[in-house]
Amino acid sequence: MISLIAKELRQLRPIAWLWLAVLVLGYSMQFFTERVDEQTFGSWCEGYCEYSSNAGVAVFLVLLALVTAYSLFPREHDEGTIDFLRALPVSRASVFIAKVLAAWLLLCVINLLSYGLDRALLASNPESIGGLFYDQVWFTLLWRDCLFMFIVLAHGILLSWFRTLGLVLYSLYLLGLMWAESALGSSGNWSIFALLSNQYEGSSLIVNGQGLLLHSGIALLVLLLAYRLWSRSESSAGGGKRSSRGMKLANGFFAFTGFLVLGLLMIYRIGVDTGTAQSDDLTVTATEHYRFVYSARREAVVQYIVEHAETDLEALGEILGVDTLPEIRVDLSASSEHAAGLAKWKKIQMDLDAFREDVSQRRVLSHETTHVLQATESDRALADNYSAAKFFIEGMAQYTSFAIVPELERRRSNWELASVSWQRQSIRFDDLIDADGFARQYDAELHYSLGDLWTRAMVHTCGLSSLGDFLRATGREDAVRDLPAAIFWRDTMRAIDCDLDTVNATWRQQMTELHDAVDMAKYPLFTDVIIQRDKQGSQIRISAKLESVSADADADADADADADAGAGAGAGAGAGAGADGDGDAAQVTTAVPERFIVRIGGISTQLSGGVDPVFRGQTQGEGDELRVEFLIPDYAVPGTRFRYQLGYTPSVDARYYYESWRRGTAPASTSQP
């Protein structure tokens, strides 16, 4: 058997050289078009490690496996070389198994080589912000891809018996699945795309074990069927039907066209997901420290940004006490549904469609430039304490960007919303310094505005120079690494002669003053939450009572609400339920928000970039019986248990205010939970 496998590997050398050439081309393009020292684990797995699945990457792996599968049997039968193998003193089953194992081994080696090269590059380039390397995720992706290739290889071996017809049918199958993923959000466990879906327990990747087991079993059955078909097929020299020259040309044309269409579709999907698919010509404009790349059609807004870029950078450098300003590349042609901007070392990506106002885009550039200076001034040291410092990383960027490019109304609205969330949800400093835990319990976007306010308290307590001093203190030579979050903060603050307890006291005082000035009529509570599934099982209905609360009773009512939320939505109550039975809570006239929203999340958390689905709600009833109803498609709820956040816009231009995450159960019947 070993000799047979070795012989098949030699037979597969042209395919091996093909995939090695693809790897060399890919890494060459990376070296010539990107700075390797800007690659991080997050950027490496962008679009692949995200929550849910990525159809574009799946199509590439399918192409890889199908091309290899089609090289195993058809040519040997057409050229008659299969007769030589059958003349050997081995069974036809042994020949078949050797071919399958050799092809799978080749795919695994190519996969291991690619992952190994990526790991070698990433290991030598830690990033200052979010640059941790997740070994468990890397290894899980590696073995899952190998198993995925075995499954598709089995499909390809069977399809190759049907020659071009099999390829066309599989292409239609893939296109149908991609449509289902786009239109329905999921095509179910029967889809091969479901095998590459990502879920996380903390930062650990959890594979779709049920789907992998199901498809592995199907792959074995497919191989058994393929063996029976191929073992009974005679070669062209042994009496089998020989394809005419015209038919060979037609088959070649359809095969090439099929792979080309799928390849272009894959490239388009990946381009859309990563924001690199562009149809416009790109223009480059350089200043002393910036190099801007942008679409020519956005000339007007870009020129406004360019006009102020150097002045804003100098002001930012003065705030942080930067001696030497870095040179920064800015990609203004990006498109993303996740964020308005993204900074990686000395490179910035911005989505110019994120805001309508030019001044907001200018402020986003200052925000992202702060991240660049955080990286350079700390010598990338913040990566060692990213979870503990995330709120400060984003909060400092907010503080400095608003200081340089004032947007008073937007900032006031953010502060108001943050103060209500802080008071109602009892958010403490200990919550802020645990980024993963914070995201599991609260709205992760609060890191920006709460961090902005905490940074403001730090400046009021320790002076403006403390911001840059803190960055440089994290990267000082005598800094102790791998400290627990609370100790890291006390150690670094002590290094710059700033007292952490005093800053926190100032922060709490400022938060209380902001909260006391809020018109609480704009911030009603959700109470009496009821979850139902309709008779057809196609959607889940979440209904919640909308109840006003006075400013005086707000803290007490929501302390009770937090306790109720811990009991779960299955008990028919959620955050704010304590306000139902509080006879002392003075009622105020509720200003009914214009937009309501519910955000659905899995029981697990996400490692990178994923966006939880959101759905709009509608009001029903009036007065004391006013309720909000949300209809959730069944495909958006992973199983019966799920996490969700209820929210609304307190004013027309405000961000969404979200209550704490709740856990709910979607019952199998229409009975109330």
C-alpha cells in the first residue's frame, strides 16, 4: 500500500507543482503589495475566522479539492494506464484507496505548508493592538480544512466519473448554496458551507462537529459508490468508450469555464467581504506624513480630509508628546459593515460611507491616527494587555479625535447614552478592564464613549500629558509583562505618578453629574419580556412592555432589573422587570422612541469582526399597555437557546441604546417560556 501511495504521489506531481505555484504567487503578491510587519492574527484570518461562515473561502477550497480529484481517474482511463495498475498483484480496492489517500495527503501537505508559512510570518510580527496569536484557533482551522478537503475530494472523485456533467452539477449546487447563504443567512447543516462556520467559547474556536460528522459519513458512502463505478469502468484501451476529439474539446471548454466562473465569483465575494473589490480608478495623494489612496469619485471629501490632515496630526502629536511623527498610509477606498475605520501599525483603512458629514470623516482619521501613535509610542506593548486596555485604547482615540475635530452634539449624545448605561447596568472599572467579559454582558460599543469619559477623568486628574506618558510607560524597559488586568493598571499609573483610585473617583463623579442631567423620558425600560415561537416554527416573537421610569427611581429600578435578567428570559422577565412592582417609582411621560431593535447573538462569543444580526421592532397598544414586538426569523437563532439585546434610539440622530445581554429560550411550541 505504501508503494502504491508513493507511486500516486509521483503521478500527482504536476498538481503539486500547480498548487505550489499558486502559493508562491499569493505570497509574492503579499510581499510586493503589503508590508509583512503589518500582518496580525486578526488581519490574517479576516473574513475566515469571523463568526458564522465564509462562502468565498469555501469555494476556493472546493476548487483546490476538485481539481485534484479530477486528476486521479479520468486521465488514467482515457489513456489506458489504469490497465497497468490493474495488472499488478493488488486488488482494485487497494488501487482506489491508494489514489484517494495520496490525493488527500497532497492536499493536507499544501494546507500545512500554507498555515506554517503564515504562522512563521505572524510569530515574528506581534502587533501593538489586538496582536495576540491564538494557537487553538490556528490549529483548529488547520485540521478542519484538511477534513473539509477530504469531504470535497470524495465528492470530486464521484463527480469525475460523470466528467463535465458532474462539474456543472456541482457548480450549480455551490451557486445555490451561496444564494441560500446570502438570502437566508444559512443553508443548514446539509450545506458544505456550514462545515466552515465559526463559533467561539471565549477565544476558543468551536467547530461544527455535527455537520463535520454528518458530511464525513456521507463522504465515505460517496467514496464507496465512486469505487463501484470506477472499478467497473473499462479504460479506452480495454474496450471502454473513447471520447471523440470534439467531445474532449467541449469537455475541456466547459470545465475551464466552470472553474473560471467559480473562481471569479470567489474573488468577488472575498473582495466584497474585505472591502477590496473596487470598480473605480484609484488616486494617490501624499502629504508630509500621509499617503492617501482613494476612489476618484470621492475627490471632494478626500480633499477636505487632506487639507486638514497635517494640522490635525501635529495637534495630536502635541497632545501625546510625540517627538517624531510616523509616516502613515491611508486607504480611503475600503468598504466595511463592521467599522468606520481600522488601524494596523502604520496603515489605516477607512470607509467614507460610514458618515454623511465630511467633518466626521476627518475626525475618524484623527481617531485611527491615535491608534497608530498608540502603537508607535508604546512600542507595540499594549498587545500584551489588550483586554485590560481596550476601553482606554478606544476611549483615548475618541477623546483626542473630539478634542481636535469637535462634534459637540454627537459627543454630547454619546455621553448621555453612556451615563444612562453606566447607571442602569452598574458598570464598574473592573468591567471595563475585561474586554471579553464586557462584550458578553453589555453593548461592546460602550467601550468608546465610556472610555472617552474615563480618559476625560484621567486628564482632569493627572493632566493632558498623562495620556502620552501612559503609552510610553507600557513599553518601558523595566515594565513587568503578563500582569493581571488590575495590577497592570495600578503598576502603569504608578509609573507616571497618577493615582488610579483618584481617577476612578473623578470618573464616577462626572458620570453621576451627566446622568442627573439626562431627560429620562427618552430612556424607557423594557419589562415583562415574553418569547414565543409561531405555529409554523418559521419565526420567533419577542414581546416586551415599554415602561417609563423617573430619574430618582432609575438606579433602584434597574438594580432589580439586573437581578431579574440573571434569571433569564425563560422566566418571562428581563432587565427592568423590577420597575413593575416598585410602587414608589414615580412615573413620567415616556417619549416613545422612533426605532426599536433587537440584536441576536449566539451563546458563544466572537473572536473577530463578526456582526450579530439585528431586527427592527414595532409598537403595539398605547399608554400603560404599550408593548414592542420583534419578529426573529428562525434561521437567526442557533438552536433553542440564544442571547439577545433589546434597544432603541433615544433621539433621531443618536446611537442605539442597548440594555444588557439577556439569555432566552425559544420554545418548541407556542407556549410562553
